[in-house]
Amino acid sequence: MGAPSIAPSALQSFLGSTGSDSSQETQLLQLALQIAHNLRYQHNWDDIRIHYDSTTRIKSQPPIRPLISGFPPQRLYVHPDEQIEVLQKQKDEGKAGMPDLPREREWVLPSHLREKWSLRRFGEVFNAISTVPPQEDGEALFDDSKRAAHTKEGGDDSMEGAPTNKWRISQPKRLLLATLDDDSTVVYYIVHDGIVKPRQN
Amino acid sequence: MPVATNRQPENVSVPTPSPSTKRPPRPKRKGKNFAQTHSKPLPLETHPLPAFHPSNPISLLRLAYTYLSHLLLAPSSHPIRPYSGYFSTETRSVHVTDPEHARALWEMGFFGKGTLSRSEPSWVERERARLMKDRGGGRKAAEDATKVRREERRMFKLERARVEAERIGRQRLVEEGKLDANDVLDDDEKDSSIEAAETVIEPTQSDALATDHRSPNEALNGIFVDEKTIVNDRTLDESLLQNHDSRTQLLEPKTDATPNTATETAPPSQDDTDLCIQDQEHLQLTLEEAFFLSYGLGVLNIYPSSPPETYFPWSIPEPYTNIELFEFFSQYSHFPPSPTPAVDPDDPFLLNYVAYHHFRSLGWVVRPGVKFGIDYLLYNRGPVFSHAEFAVLILPAYTERYWNTPGGRSRRRVWEQKDWWWLHCVNRVQSQVKKTLVVCYVDVPSPFDVDFDEPFDVGSILRRYKVREFVVRRWLANRMRD
């Protein structure tokens, strides 16, 4: 009977670097890191950063909940009017289908299934964030130097062009609510700060 | 003795199969044989006695020999080396990192979930497929079939959006008086026929595997295509049909997680050897699954994630006892975890575990159901064989007298009553995905007066719980007359 094979997994080593006290702050930080790991490896997000300073403005929620921001591999949300505009432009140029829209940086709010959210809490989170996550703010979590070079090869220069999208600025703020369950399922929902026109398709 | 013969009547000529009319031999299925991989429902070995045939006296000898050998030297039903995992307090779950153990636990009973996959641990395969695709060529993973199907559905929706936007534009022009109404009617007919063709073609692309939730009837109905529409919009139909053909080819070599079987299905290319991917994934067991494997079956050893202080490099770490697991799991079933390891009888871990143990012992395969907004999904044989039939919702029932006393009332964890709208929402979601809602009431006993410092019998505590199930179905008076 040899020694049992209980080598820690990659996620465990990643989380273990935060320390092992079980205070609420550490728990929230580990939750954020676990969701960041899921985004990076399961959904191939780029340039994932963790932000602490925006959450200090949430005064009524004393434990600081770090927020994540990153680049999804495709655009996550297309406003219906923007969709119609793009389709019309495609038709004018004689092409069919939808072009690949430049991707935009998104906020991610980490949460756990057993937490209860209320409108007030959501409102406070929205008050604390800006419409577009800042490019250079926060701490980068993964060493993506090889991946960044690879995506730039594909002609993807959307990282500079995203903030000038008029749809992003004129619409209400949005974030991605990432809810973790203990069996490692992460469920993502897009949350807007206000009413938005619903999409037909 | 009358012998039954197939006598042909003389005036009917039987066509003899000539070589040209013979059917070509059916190609062998290259897909995975799930019945073979998942032949064992639990990670235990059973040794049944051989069958006894009264007409065959040798079977009696065989039966007696096997029975005596079992009496004298009983074969073990448990694996020689138990599977091992560690309890991760950061993620409130048990991780299994050994690939063989992970594969064994998944195959025998569908325990656990791959951290970076939808259910079965397949991250390394998908990552390899992604990197090979970036380099050009390579094998397709099973998730690519899902991606292609979703892409097709997205294109269909965009085309429908464009057509509807055009129709709205035309209507607006008619109202402003700029367009003739007759022309608009013809255009509308053309659009509706295109839409009908698209909606008819679309269901044929439904995936037969467990990743989609469409009934098989839709696939059969969708085969008919209106001929008129093909003339109108040939390019769109053709592109959809071509995608359909290429997608069926993708479905054939369905790969699974282990690299060994993947190399069997496709010839290995030279790039394989220099692609060294560090596995970022592990098999994650929920607390209830881990406790069932450790306490209920006894096939899993759970170790602490960080070794204790007195750990010498050459000593073997000790797994947790069932009592320690009982306390830790109850403590870590809250978020954030409760600071002291006190066990309340209505802890989420205890309620979930009682229901899990109950359904597992009845033979169901129980999987977490957060994707459908309920607690557990019950599968007849497993997720790879069929869709889940039942969706289980667990509610604590405070029926004992203690919980109605003022002290008991304040100690209840779940004190709010669920209202009708909540039940209606849950039922609506389940009927949408064609599952039956089962509301499972777990009768909670009064708080334990057990001293946790001394060893106690976990079974005596679990025995105090009772489980009652109710199936909830919506009844409509005007539709369900018979």
C-alpha cells in the first residue's frame, strides 16, 4: 500500500496562495479567484483582473468583495437596436449573417449560491462601478503574455476600440453575475442597472 | 414429431438476392459503448451465485461449490486500494486529483463533476483540440458539436431578426403611403414561407445526445421540407443542410475524457507529442457525494488538504474518520462557513445528505441540479443514457414538537414560508424541460444531545430523519378532462 495520491489540484494551489484563515474577507477573495480560474480556463477569457478599490465605496457591506473584469472571447451582449443597425449595414454591403462584433471588457460579480441578493445590494454594487471597466486598473491574475501575442496575431485590435462604442456608453451599466455552486458549477447571468429593451431573438 | 417449415406457395417466386441487390454491410459503430463503460452502477464488485437449473444437475454442484467458497473465503466487494481525495476548505468540497480514481468514480455511479467541464472531466481533451485547431487541423471534441449547433441556431435567429425588421420597415412605409399594399402582401408571403422552411429545417438538427432538451417527436416532424421554399432561398437552405451533414460526421467519433481512447478513434498527429498540457481540472465531489462514498459505501478516503504539523516526510497521512467528516461537512455547508463545528439538525448538509442517501439506496443516480434551479436530478441509469426524469426539491419539515416551542422557533434555519408564486415558477421551469417536480420533505429531528468529543454512531443520528416525497403536477381543468 503506497502513499495515497493526494496531490493538490491546480485550483487548490491557486487558491492556497491567499492564506488559510477563514474570515469572511478571505472567503470572498477565494470565491473571486475560483471564478476567475473558471473564466480563464473553461471560457477562455483574456486579461482577467481583480479590483479591490471600487468595492471600498460600498459602505454598507463591510467585507470587501473584490470584483473581476476581463475580456470575453466573443461579445456577450448586443443591444437589439445595435443588432438591427449592424444587420442593415451588412445587407447594404450585400453580405449575409452577422459579422463578429468587437469584444468589450466586462465586469464580473462573484457570488455564491447560498447568498441572498437584494435590489439594494445590487444598487450599491452598480454605484461603485464605472460603465466600462478600466483597462489598466486592478491586478492581473494570470500570466497571459503568450495568449495575448496569439490573439493579436489574429488581427484582433478591439482592446483599444471598445470604449468608443456608443451603445456601450448610452445604455445602462451591466455586469455579469457569476454564481458558484459547491459542485463547481458556475452560472452566469447578465445584470443591467435598469430597464433595457428586450431582444426578440 | 411435427416440424415447422416455411413452405412457400408454389405460385409466388421468391427473389433470390443477387450480388448487385445485396445491401452493403452496415458500418460498425465507432461511438463509445456506454453500456460497457458504465456497466457497474456503484464502485463495488458484486459476486452473485450462479444460476440453478433443475434440469441440469451440474449446475447444483457449481452452485454448492461457489456457495461454500464464499462461506470460507468471502471475496471482497470493495476495491483493494480505496480511492483517495482531499477535503478542500477553500472550495467547500472534496477534490479527487488522481486521474484513475476520478475516472473510476465517474464511470461507476457518475459521482462528481469535472471542474472545468459540463459534467464529465474533459478539459484536457478540449484544450488539446483547441490548440490543434489553432495550429490547423486536429480532432474535434464533443463540445464542438454543441458549438456548431448553437452557431446554426444563432444564424437562424439573426436571419429571422433581419426578415422581421424588413417587414416592419415595409409596414411603416405602407402606413406612410409610399408603398403599394399588394406588393407588401407578396413580400410577406415570401418571408413567411422562408420562415416556415427555416423553422421546419431547424428541428432536424436537434442533437440526439443528452446535451439538448428536445423530444424525439420534433425531429421526426421536421423532416418534411416545402419544395417551394427551396427555390426562393437556396443558399440559406443549402448552407444549413451542409452544416447538418458535417455535424453528423462530428457526432460519430464521440471522444471522451481519457487520452487513451481518443487516440484510438483518430490517428495521432505528430503535434501531439510536443503538446504538454498541465491539467487544470480535477474531479470535484460535493460534500454529500463524498460522505456517501466514505460513510455509505466505504470506498473513499478523504485526507486533509494541508498535512498536519506533526507530519514526517515518510509517514502516511491519516484519512478523516466519519465523525470528523460529519462535523466538518455540516460546518462548511454554509457560506461563509460557520465558525464553530457545531452541528444543527437542519444544516444544509444534513438535509441534502439524507435525501441523497435515500434516493441512492433506491437505485437512482442523483446529480446536482443547479442548472435547473432545483436541488437534485434523478436519473434512471445515468446522464449518458437518458434525460433526468425527476427534479427533486428538498424542504425541511419542522414537524417535531420542539420546533414549535419559542426556543425551537428561533433556532429554525428556514423560517420563511414559501409562497405560491415560487412554487409556480419552479414547476414552470421543470415542465419546460420535461421533468416531473418531486417535493421532498425531510422531517427534522430535535437538536442532538450528543457529545461530539466522544465517538458516536452517525447512523443513529441519520436514522432520526424521515423522508416524504410528493409529486407536483399542474392540473388544468379544461385540458385534462380524461
